[in-house]
Amino acid sequence: MMCSGWGAAALLERQMAVFCPNIGVLSASVLSLVPLMRPFAWQSLLLPVLPVQDKMLDLLEAPVPFILGIKVALAALFCAHTYTLPTCPFLQLM
């Protein structure tokens, strides 16, 4: 069963980001969120692993719902910028 915050965010089609240092765990975690929403379907942007480029962080300011996987090395770039996502729940995996 999904955590209530993540389940609600997914069903309300909110922006969600998952941070993890291991790419395999990161992509599996992001991809596992979609089947947990059945009988509903995710219709927006699903990016299991955000490419490691500074330019790709602009995607976090997109006005559309998304589920993104962000490698922890890229998360340091994220913290260095002034991105604000007040409605975006973040999940840090170890």
C-alpha cells in the first residue's frame, strides 16, 4: 500500500521527486509508483532517472505533473539552485 502522502499526490497528479544514490533502486522505485495507482493510470511525465545535466534541472519548474527520479549526485546541483516546489513531495531513499 502506498504512503498516504505519495498516494494522494499521485492520485491528484501532483509533482513528485525521488532522490537515491543507486540508479537501479531509483528507477525501480519510480516505476513502482505507477502500478500502485490501479485502477487509475498516470497520464503525465514519468522520468525514472533524470539525466545528469545542469540544464535538465529546469524541468523541475515545469507547470505539469511529473514523477522524477533524481540521483543524489544531481541532488547537490538541485540544492545549489533556487528551485522552489511548494507542492512537490520529495522522497529520499538510501
